[in-house]
Amino acid sequence: MNTRRLGSTGPVVSAIGLGCMGMSGAYGPADEVESIATIHAALDAGINLLDTGDYYGMGHNELLIREALRGRDRDDAVVSVKFGALRAPDNAFIGIDGRPVAVKNSLAYTLQRLGTDHVDIYRLGRVDPAVPIEETIGAIAEMIEAGYVRHVGLSETGADTARRAHAVHPVADLQIEYSLLSRGIETEILPTCRQLGVAVTAYGVLSRGLLGGDWSRERASSPGDIRAHMPRFRPENLDRNLALVEALRTIADEKGATVAQIAIGWVLTRGEDIVPLVGTTRRDRLAEAIGALELELTTDNLAAIERAAPPGAAAGDRYDERQMAMLDSERSEPPEALPQPGESPARLFHSAQTSRARGGEGTCLKR
């Protein structure tokens, strides 16, 4: 398996990673036996990057990974964990918690569910607008010093937030959606990551299955499938998006590949500092994804792909309006609690820590 390093300070990982979210019901019911077999097949093929979140199935995903890793060398896997999303009993998303105390509390539960003594990469799932990113990253840094975490990661942050986080502690990677249908990071976020030496782990490379090649207007969502609420799957947008898939299928057929392989292969060509996360619950789809590593896309192929699915061609946003508003990566203005001009983000964090130790709130604790 080809490998890539996550940033200038992060671990060496397989050229593609396995996204495990769908194994805990995000896209409808999943077979646990097949899910575990898929993780085993990934590890056996040399895929060592496993991406999860403590809120995927409210802990179910971490327990599933624990079972899959049972009896294996812990060092065979690089486990990346997102935390901080708050869920109600009906699975509704009700907020985000990036407070330092929440970092440590969430990590304690994650270590217990995974049955491990450390997490390889730890990241806040979404930026908490009420907590300066310096505080959240500082708490993760403390957990690194204590030996419970190996590397800091980010998720769906804008360029400015990435800079502020990196000033507190080196960041290995930014996890963010990136695909032929979602190219917003190319303007500012990706160049900033490259300036900082931060890798990108790209999720949604198949655009939630749209670029998988077998979606159709007649396909109904399973109970609990989050795609039922995503704009790109709405009837008014679906025809346009499926037309893009068909244009890509022509290129895939000429290459003797599948649409999914074209989509994954395209992301792989965007730079050695980008690692696509392929989300699947089945071994056959995993094998298809691995096949993309053997796909050679020529300059002419890439030009044809650009013509078939140019930037901005997708109809509909990647999330609904409420969720888009919560994404730091989609904000045109930086969130509140930014340092003042000329004020060092790292110094601001340490100032707040000193103030809290003395019993005060500190400048960056205002909400």
C-alpha cells in the first residue's frame, strides 16, 4: 500500500483511509459482521487509517472498531477520533462542546470504548463558536503531553482558525469535505494548510454516494439515512447531479474503471498531502476503492474530468442551511473570540490559562 505523511509532524498513513461512520447507521442499517470484516480487509490490504467519531452511533462506532482490532497489534492502526458533537436520545444534533474540560472527559470515554491507552489523532468535530480554538487545542496538547493522544487534528475549520490552532500546537491534518462536487477548500483553506505544513484528510470523496455510480432518482433512502436531509439529494437538484455522474461515467468506461474509482483517483492526484477517506460498510466497495490506487490519470484524463464536473457544477449545498451555518470552514467572516490585531494566538491561550488558574475568566473566555 502506498503511504503519505499527515503534515510535517503527523504519522505516516496509507494513501487512502477508511471512514467508519456508515457502520453505525448514518446511511441506514449496517451489518455489524460485514462492517468488522470490512475493517479487517482494509487492515489486511495495508489501510491503516481508521476514521471515527465518538458521536457516531453514540459510541457504537468506537466499540465496533474495538472489536475489529481485538487480537491485532494496536500499532497496525492509526485511529483518528472526532469528539464534541452533542446528541439527544432521538439522535438529533443539539450542539458542540469544545471546552477543555469536555476534551478530557470525551477522551476518557473514548479510550474506554476503544480499549486502548491512546488515540492517534484527536480532533474537535466542529468548531465551538463559544470557545476559542486556542483553548480546545491547548487541552489536546495537554493530553499529548500526558501520553493519551499522539497528534492534533482539525475538522471543518476555516483558514484563519487553522492558523490559530497551529500556533498553539502543530496540527497534523485538517479533515474536511473535498471531492469533484465539493471544491471550496481550493481557494484559501488548502493553500493555508500547505503553508502551515498541515495535511488534508478528505472525506466525502464520493459525495455521500452520489459519485459511487449507482445512485438513481428511484432509489429511496433507508430509515435513518442522513442523505434524506441533504440538498444534493433533493428532487430539484438530483437530476443535475446525476447528469454530472453520467458525464464522468463516459470517462470511467474509457479507462476501464468505475465512476467511484475516477472520483477517488482524482482526489489522489491533488497532492501528496491529501489523503482521501473512503466510507464504506462492505468489502466489495472497499476493493473497488483500493483499485483506484492503480488508476493512472493522464493530463488529458484530468482535463476531461474537469470539463465533465467543473468547480461549482453541483446543484445544492453539501449540508442543509442549518448545518452549513455551523461550519467554520464556510464562514465568510471569522467566528467570535478571535485575538485582537497584533495579539499572538498562542500567547492569548496561555494568558487565559494563567487567568483561569488565578480564578478569573481571562480575555478569551468571554462568550
